[in-house]
Amino acid sequence: MPYDDSVPPTRRARPLLLAAALAALCLTTITGCGGSPDPTEGKGADASASSSTSASASAAPEASPTASLPQGPLTGRTVVIDPGHNPRNREHTKEINEQVDIGTGRKECDTTGTSTDDGYAEALFTLDVSHRLRELLQVEGARVLLTHDDDRPFGPCIDERARIGNEAKADAVVSVHADGSAVGNRGFHVILPAAVKGGGADTSKIVKSSADLGARIAGHFVRTTGSAPSNYIGGGTGLDTRDDLGGLNLSTVPKVFVECGNMRDPKDAALLTDARWRQKAAQGMADGIAAHLKG
């Protein structure tokens, strides 16, 4: 879930992009287990990050070693996956509340993320989906990096998350999230970077490519998961443009955030806590990324 979702900025939806993506769904999809989804850069610190077992969370697929990656249509391409938040952020509130430079201002290093009412944490959801997405992309030959893998006490901060993608010279970066909105607000949306220039931020070279990446992910996400675009953000397009997220502002490579659903709505929560649906969410994102990289 994006940062400061509780006070969303003015949004500029791009309905034509999603229409184009939906029209292009005849593109070849990645083979996988699909069926037939500081943003947050943040949720509020009151959101739970517990490791509740109430979700039907099966272990994510093991990622194949980089050295043994198969040759495929994505060979030679680099994708960075950014699992939103960190399960232990709640144990390091002082550190994650430290302000960092996002180019156009300052913002918290990170946040705890949200959770379902039953305590399934967004940070656990994002890791699970990110592992599944990594395996699907690796099967197609892509070099895949994660900004973190539950291997650090907190963070990384939003500026470091952007820097990891930049330094990897990634062909695409996808930050995986889930929203924490009101009951009745349902569906997914993809957050695109606005045209921002100030301080250390300059998105002028990635706005167009990021918009294409986001539109393709949105189109494939609809088909693969069966979920509808958000009924509360994006005007029914599933696309939202923001200028207040450090992870997007500081990126120099194509990057989007994917809010896979609303953890606070019981119907969406039932999907997000279902391992089979999470595999479909990963498949939809993988297919969208592949379509973008193949042009």
C-alpha cells in the first residue's frame, strides 16, 4: 500500500493506457501456475505486521539459483521486485520514522504496512507474492533481484529501494503492495510515477515507459486474477498517478507500484489470504512485465 494513502493526493488516471493494454491481451503469456493483482511507501504505524497463521499461506515457490537460469524470452533482462514493507518494521519504529530525502521533500524511511482484520500482515503478503513472481520471471530467463528478502531488521528505506533498482540498471521495477482502505472499497490499482523534477528527483525519462509497464500489468492482472480495477481509485482504469512517493520519484528506471487489493475489505481479504489467488496475482504481474519487456 502506498505511503500516506490515508490522505491521497490529486490523481491523474490514464484510461486509454488500460484500454490499450486490454486490447493487447493476445500477447503470449509467461508459462506458470496462473489461473484461467511509499505506496505504501506506507501504511500507518498502527497497522498490524503479525505473522498470523489465519491466512491460508502456503510456502512460496523456491527461487532457482541465478547460475542455473534457463534461456528464455527474458534472457538478458533484469527485473527488480520490491516487496512492500518489512515484517519487523513494527519493532523498529524509531528507525523507520527517520526522515529521508525523496527529491521533492522528506518522508519517513518506511512504514509498517497494513493487515487484514484477522492479522495477516501486508509485509508477509508482499514477500509471498514477490517470491512467486521471482520464480515465474526466472523460468523465462530474467535476472531477478529483490530489494529485501526478510533478511534485515527493518527497511530498506524508500530511497534505498529506489537506489537498488537504479544501480541494477533494471529494465523494470515492480513494488508489490496491498491497500488498507475502507470496507466496500475493492479491487487493484497500479501506481505510476508523475512527471517530477526537483532536488534529486527527475522522472522525465521514465514517465512514458513506466506508464506502459503499469498499463500492461493492469490489463494482465484483470484477466489472470479475475479481479476488477479499483472502485475507489483511478476512475475504473486501475491506474493512478502520484508525485509523492519516494520510491517512484527517485527511480531512474521504469517502475510502478501494484496495490493488489484492499486488505480491510472482507471480500478482498479472502482473495489476498488465498495462496492460489496469490499465485494468480504473481502470474498477472509476470505476464504484464514480460509484455512490456518484449514490446
